[in-house]
Amino acid sequence: MADEPKGLNKPVKLKADLAAFLGATALPRTEITKKLWDYIKQNGLQTKTENGAPQNAGKFIVADAKMLPVLRNTNSTSKSGKVTDFTNLKEGQTINMMQMAAVVGANVE
């Protein structure tokens, strides 16, 4: 199979919370990110201010009850040493959209 998907298009195994959220056990990272953004947009979960009310626009993502278990799996350190820890995130709190890659990375095996 010469056309086997590679890199971001290669399916990865989803951890339990993300699998339950997306209704799939394996997806490419690109598809995971797309499906998360579709959910965020459909539910108006973007806001312009940190921990602000949902406004359907802005660079922050408001954690709702359904997405919270997925976000709480995130506790990672980037190559530059920045820690992204959402293990104590509460419903209604926000994450920066730039942290979505860490969320995806924390929820795949």
C-alpha cells in the first residue's frame, strides 16, 4: 500500500474520553481537530476574553460539560518548557485556542 496515510493524516488511537466525545476510536489528528472545532462552533463556545461568557467569536474556548473530560486530560510540557495543565479546569473556564494542539496530543495514544 503505497498510499498509506502518513504524518497528520495517519489515524491515531483515541483515549477513552475523546473516543466517547467524537464517537470514534481512531482518527487522523487533522480530523480530530476539525471535529473539535465543529463542536466549538456549533455550540458557540468561543469568547474574546479569558473566562468570558460564550460569544461565538474570539481566541478563547469555553469549556462546557461535554468537552470538559477531554480538556481535563491535558497536562503536558512543550519543547520550550511551557506547561499546559487543564486537570483542574472547571465548566465555564476557558483555554486559549493555541492550546488545542496540546489537547489533541493529550487525548491520543
